[in-house]
Amino acid sequence: MNYLTLLKFALPEAVVTATALGVLGVQSSRPRRQGLCELLAVIGLLLAAGVVLILPAHADLFRGMLVASPLNALFKIICLVFALCTVVYTRGERLAHHAEYIALLLFATIGLMLMVSSEELLMIFIGLELTSLPLYVMTAFNKTDRRGAEAGLKYFLFGSTATAFVLFGLSLVYGTCGTTVLVAIGQKVATQAVTPLLGVGVVMILAGLAFKIAAAPFHFWAPDAYEGSPAPTGAFIASGSKVAAFLLLGRILLVAFGSLQGSATWHGFVAGWSPLLALVAALSIVVGSITALAQRNLRRLLGYSAVAHAGYTLLGLIVPGSQGFAATLFYTTIYGFTLVGAFGVVGLVRQQTGGDAISDFAGLRFRSPLLAVCMAIFLVSLAGLPPLAGFFGKFYLFAMVMRDQGMVWLVAIGLGGSLVSLYYYLVVVRTMFVDPPPSEVATIETGWTERLLLSLLGAVVLLLGLVPSLLLSRIEASL
Amino acid sequence: MIAYTIYLTFAGAVLVLLVPRAFAKWVALLAALAGCGIAAIAFLQVSDFAQFQTIIRVPWVPSLGIDYHLAADGISLTMALVTGLIGISSVLFSWNIENRQNEFFFWLLLVVGGSYGVFLSADLFLFYLFYELVIVPKYFLIATWGSTNKAYGAMKLALYSFFGGALVLIALLAAYSTGGSLDLQELSRFHFSSQFQFWAFPVMFLGFAVLAGIWPLHTWAPTGHVAAPTAASMLLAGIVMKLGAYGALRVSLNLFPEGFHIWSGAIAALAVIGIVYAAAIALRQRDLKFVIGYSSVSHMGFVLLGLATAQALGAGGAVLQMFSHGIIAGLLFAVVGRMIYDRTHTRDLTVLPGLALNRVIPFAAFTFVLASAAAMGIPGFSGFPAEITILIGTWRAYPALVIVAGVGMALTAGFMLRALKKSFFGEPIPTQCPDYAPISVPEKIGAALLLCVTLVFGLFPNLLLERILPAVETMRWLNR
């Protein structure tokens, strides 16, 4: 192992780092050229994605610290795409320190890439922190916005507590297993007797990661962060951060603690993390779906629906063995695409109407047909209706869970949650398409980049619904 | 070839969005005509009705065993034909839509295309996709272009449909995990354990029956029909309710025959309650559209009763009734929604008699007389052979229920005659001297089309039965 190999496999991260520094440099030398920062960031992200594609598909550096595999490469690219969308959204956002925002976003992206590509506890923790810290700042980025400050503080306090939990859990796991490499932990756990200490460690890690994915009862930050942060931050929290966290959660549970899975079957309950996750998933679906009913603010609604969707996505991990992991990864990816799109629309509407209450979307169809159609696609996909990606995603998850018919109770809760959520998604859709627009508001102006991006995202959501194999076969081949 | 009904209808839907306003209805009409034409040709040309013959089969999501698999037998062909006919006539009866035409016809064609898809699917995932596909278009049609209480009616319909779909999905996934396939043919050869069928059948059947308007989960139907614009009422009563009945027949009965035999008595009881209850409610309605809405529930009760007999004749009659009621309900809603309500802006049975509509719009009166005769089951119209075959089947399985169903038929005659008298043959009040637009050409063509169909198949029911019965007789849930 020499430094050249290290440099080679860390090149995508290095490119993004260099881009971030470049953005800061450009800003200090030419403070007026905002567009340059975005352009630089876009080029850097594309370059990083290109490098990921070129690199050899399999490598393992420093016993799991940096792992190259088809799965990691796929999700690195997905995270980079989400970051790219977020950069495009910052164009229209009125942010005081534009370049710094983009730099922070890029740093958070590096964190995601590390989270995705590491199979070793210390690196994973570094990745988690590298993602979280910039996200706290990005949430409270508008210093004059009270809601933003509140959201940032909440996110930070909850987040740091969750981090403490994760770190404590990791140390307990390290203490009982004597290694930080996931595969080695897996072997240890499978052979030696389970100590209560290890159990506590696993539960603490779970609690910390449940915070990251905004699963109930660790979700209280999510609605505030979704509502109060600048729209691009919301998009990034809901997509990149979530996708990477799910990949990480699945990887830790299945690789390191696969033998402790247990069973959440109704009659054949076996202690392990699976029943725990089942409980968290069921609670998330119920709490998220029902609380979202009462929301009048669209971003808050998306925040609570995120809780419910975290619940659906978890279902795949509860399935015995690792069959359901593909379903989880598929669902979280399409959810990411959907939410990036939805936040894009919300951000544009907010820039022009000054608000993001559901009533601000009244008559959107007459003010900007493209935005309305895209938003309808995203919302109907979230509701899980065909022919959109959310339909196949949910079908796949439920089909996996039903492999074990004792878990029909989870499917029933999931479908009940979907039924409730259909109501509030349809209410928003009706507001956009049926209600007349407020008379004083003119059409909503959008730039061509936003139009293009939103159309593409809408097309992705539709296409992955019609031909899910496009993504699914890649995930399955790389698992 | 019949697969092109789906493709052409969806292609038409997309095209409608792209053309200028003035062409929207023409494109929609063309798409509906093309779909119906193909369905009719296939209906006449196909010679082997008994087998569920594969039309196309390509892998879709290989890792889950999902195929894009379409197939058709006599039942599918019959249902595709009624879909095409209702498709054409609903476009014709929407000729006067002014508000957001392109979108209106887009959603309308989506419902039609999705329904073709349901009737032709042979893969359960595909079937379920098409089944759920029609929820959003229905919602938009009612919420945007509807009348009385439209937001409520649209949402109620969407939630009920989704609820039914959720029940279906649970049993469907259980069957998938047990039988290891999503192919309808393979699964219907698989033997599920009796214990499994005991719970899976009622869950799935009930899920489908929600959309077929089974008592006591029928309440979406009258509210939805009343809230909907004319074309959507026609689609709802004419096709969408049949999706539920068709799903029950094609999927739940074929997959779980043992479960069906355990529960068939309960289904028959619910069906008969529905027939009598809905007819009795219809007798007391003030809103003319509610009368027709409840009559739909009552007539769909016959379909469920026919299925519950597990006799070839009863089940064949049920399919015949699905066809016949689709046409007749479409006709009734067309008269009430388009001919009467669009002109008078009232459906109140206490106001309508004063307008003496038979003098103002005699063609509407003529159509409504024939349509209500058909709905009452007068010989000569398609309702008669349908109901009589169902009753013969019922006589063999549940003799006592025939009497109750007979009461329902008498009540049907009662409320239809009451509606007829009040809406068209009241004493005119001279002060309200109305002057309404004459019946337009598209309305006349649409009404004539549906009237001809119900007459032709009423006089020659064998045209349908010779296609339906062989298909029904191959099904393994029949009591022989």
C-alpha cells in the first residue's frame, strides 16, 4: 500500500475538496462573480462523478477505511447528483454569503462520500460528522431568519446528542469486539456469545442513525429543519444525507451485526435489532402520516411525510437476511430524487410569493404549469400511485416484507399510513390544480436551468416508475 | 392486436395535451373510436374464447418475476368492448366542455386506457398498476369539473379506491410470497392451503368489492357519481365499478376457489342486501342523480350475486350484467347529467316536474324512457337476459334469495318510474316557461349508440353469452 494508491482511490473526495477550496478562493478574489462559484462547483462535482466511474471497481484500503465497490460507486454518484441539484437551487436563493454556502455544501458532500465508501467505524464516524457540521450551519444560514435560527439550533442540539449516542455505541462495540472493521466485527459477533454491553452498543448506534434518517421517535428536528432552513439545505438534508444514512445503517446492521437480526414476525418474535427497527418503522409511519394531516405549511408537511417515509424505507431492513436491502436502497434513492424536486419547486414558489404555506400554492397550475405538473408528479409518487416511481418502490418494499407472512401487520400499517397520506398529498394537488390563484399574484418566473432540472427530475421519477429495472438492476448487481 | 386499445388510448391522452384547444375533443374522439374499433374487431374476430390467450409477454422487472403480460378471453373481450363504447359516448357527452378541455380529455382517456389495461392484464403487478392508475384521473375529473360537493366526493372516491386497493395488495402479496409467482395463470394452478385461502380470499374480494359497490362499502358510489361531471359519472358507473367486479372474478375467485366456496354465502347475502337496500334508498331521493347513483349500486348487487352462485349460468349472467349495466348506467347518467342538468341546472325532483321537460326536450324524454325500461329489466333490452340468467343461477344455489332479489327488482321498477314521471312528465307551471337549447348532434349520436347496443344485445344476448360462457366454464371455482 503506497500513497499513490491512496491518492488514486481518494481522488473523488480530493476533487470535491479542491473544488470547495477553489470556490472559497474565487469568492475572496472576485466577490461579485456569484455565477462563477456555481459553475466551478458544478464542474467539480461532475469531475468527481467522472473519476468515480473511471476508478477500478474493487479495492479495499487500510482494512475497510476506504472501500471501492460497485455499490459504493453507485451511491457516491447518486450523492454527487443530489449535491449538483442543490448547487443549481442556490442560484435563485437570496443567500448572504453565497460562496461559503456552496463550500459548506461541498464539504458535506465529502462527508457523504466517506460515509458511503467506508466500512470501518472510525471513518464512518468522521464521515457522519463531516456531513452533520456543515448541515447545521447550512440550516441556520440566513442569520436574520428566526425560523432558520430555531431550526438550526434544534438540528444542532438533537444532532450532537445523537452523535454522542453513536460515538458511545461505537466505543462499546469496539470494547467488546476489539476491532473497528465492520467485517471483523461481524465475524466476532457471529462466533462469540452476545454480551449485554454489545446489545447496548447496537441500540445506541441505532438510535443515533435513526436520528439521521428522521425516524420516530427521533424525528423532532426534521419538520423544523425542513421548514426553517433555506430550500436548498432542505433538499440536501432530505436527499443526500438520507440516502447515505440508509446505506450506512443497512451496511452496519447487515455486515457487522447480521447475526443479531432477530425476527419481527407476529408469532415468532426473536430478540434482535429487527423487531426494534420494526417498532421504529411502525411508529414512524403512524406518527408521520397522522401529524402531517394537520400541517398548513408545505415544507413542514414534507418534513412529517419524511418521517413516514423513513418508516417505509426501514421496512426493507427488517426482512430476514439481506434481500430487503435492495428494496430499501431503491426506495431511499427515488425518495431522494422526489424530495430534491419537491424542494426545488417549493423554493421557487417561495422566492416569488414569499411564503410556503399550502395556500401559497393555490392555482399554481395557472401561474406556472411546469412547476405544478412537476410538483404533482413528486407528490403523487410520494403517495405511491402508479405509474410513478413511488408506486413500484412501495410495492417492492411491501413484497419483500410479505415474504414472511407473519409480518403482515407491518404491511397493514404501511398501507394504512399510505391511505392517510394520500389525503394530504391530494389536498395539495387540488390546491395547485383546482383552486383559483390569488388575484394579485402574477405568473411565476423561472430560469431555464431550474426548468431543465425540474423537468429532468420529474422525468426520472416517471421513468423509474415505468422501467424500475434501470436502477434496480444496478443496485442488485452491486449488492 | 387488442393490446393496441391500451397504447392508442394512452397515445391519444398524450396527444390531447399537445394539440391546440379546438382539436382536443376531436383527438379524444378519434382515440376513443380507435380503441373501441379495435376492441370490436377483436370481439368479432377472436375464435377461441375459452382460453386466456397470451397476447404479449416480455420480462419487465426480472428480479421480481414481473412480466409485461397481456392476455384475453371472452370475458376480457366483452369488458374491453363496453369500455370502448362508454369511452366514445363519454367523449360525445363532454362535447360542451369549455373549461380546460385538453386536461379534461387527458384524464378521461387515462381512465379509459387504464381500464383496458385492467381487463387485459395477465400479470398481477401489471393488473394492480392499471387498477391503481385510474385513481388520480378520477380524482382530477371530479375535483376540477364536478358539481355538488365535488371536493368531498372526489376525495371520498379516491380514498375508498385506495383502501380497496390496499386490501387487494395485502392478499396479492401474500399469494405472491406463497405461490412464488405473479403470473395469473400460474397462480391459478397453484394450490393454496385452505387455511390461507380462508383469510386471503375475503380480504382480496372485499378489496375489489369496494370498487364494485358492495353493501356496506358502497357509499362512495352515490356521492362520487353525483359530484362527477357527466362523462366521469358515465365512466365511474360504466367502467370503473366493473373494474372491481372484474378483479373479483378474474383474480380473487381464480386464485382462492376454496376460500370462495367458504364465503360465497356471505357474499350472496351482502349482494342481496345491496340490491334491496340501494333500491329502497333510491326510492326516496330528491336529487335525480342520487336516484341513478343508488340504482347503480343496486344493479351491481346483481353482479355480485351472480358471482356468488358459483354456477356457470349465474357467473356468465354476472358478466353479461357488467356489460349491460355499463351501457345502461352510462345512458342514464348522460340523460341526467348532460341533457337535463346542463340545461336546467337543477336535478331536484321537486322542481323538475314543473318544467315539463318532455315538451321542451322530447329527445331526452324518449331516451330516458327507453333507458329506464332497460334499467327495469324489460325484455328486449340487455338488462333482461342478464338479470334472468343471474336469477336462474341463483335459483340453483340460493332459492330463497331469488325472492328477495325479486323484491329489489320491483323496487327498481318503482324508483325508475317515479324518477321518470317526476323528471319528464310533470304538470307544467306556466310561470316557469323555460327555453332550453335543443339536444345537440353529439348527444344524439351518443344516445343512439348506447340505445342501439342495449337493444341489439337485448335481442341477441347470445352474441355475448357465447363468448362469456366458454370462458367462465373453464374456471375452476365453478360448482359442477
